[in-house]
Amino acid sequence: MTIAKKATSRQRNQVGEEMALEGLAGALVIAFVAASIATVIRLAPSGSAESLTEPQKTPFLGGGAPDTHAWQRYHIRYYPMTLLFIAFEMEMMFMYPWAVVFVEEGGKAMMEMGMFLAILSVGIVYGWREGIFRWQ
């Protein structure tokens, strides 16, 4: 055997030993993590509702006990006010970029904005007639 062949076989043995040590280290880490998880699960309380005391069952972040069920319907008076808010919000969202376009387009952009505001005004007048602005 030549010296070169002896060197390569030694290198292969060293690489094999390093890989075996890395695999062993990985297996030990996995075993340690699994043992830790098993210990935590075994030592953790069961979390059943029977083990809770009465003060632990009461709500603490939301105030007192709820008066109504969570699926109870809310009053309809919020709905028209929400629609009016969306109308004003859309108007402002359209007017900011329109100011930039108005410089370039001129009269055409002014007519488009006039039509947009007329349609929104009809909606606001309708809401006023229906009594959206009266809070009961």
C-alpha cells in the first residue's frame, strides 16, 4: 500500500468516527428533550374544572360575570351610523389622491369629483331623513 492510500483510509475512518459522534450527540439531545417533555407533562396539574376553586372560576379581565349570553344580538342603531362613517371615510380616501390628479387633469377631474360628492350627498341626505343623526 502506498502512503497516499493509507492516508485516505485514515481520513475516512476519522470522518466516520466524527459522523458517529455527531449522530450520538443528536440522539442524546433528542432523548433529553423527550425526557424533559415527559417530566413536565407528568408533573403538570391536570387542569380539570373540578380542581378549580370558586374564586378561580370567576372572570377577572372583563369585570364581573356577564349579564347576557355572548351570542345575543346587538341593537340595530349602530348599523346606520356605521354606514354613514363608511361613506365619509370613502369620501376622504378618494379626495386625497384626487388632489394630485386634479393638477394634471383639470376640469375633467373636477366633474368626476362633483359627481362623486353628489352621490355621497344623496346618501347623507337620505340618512338624515331617516334619522341617523338622532341618538336614542
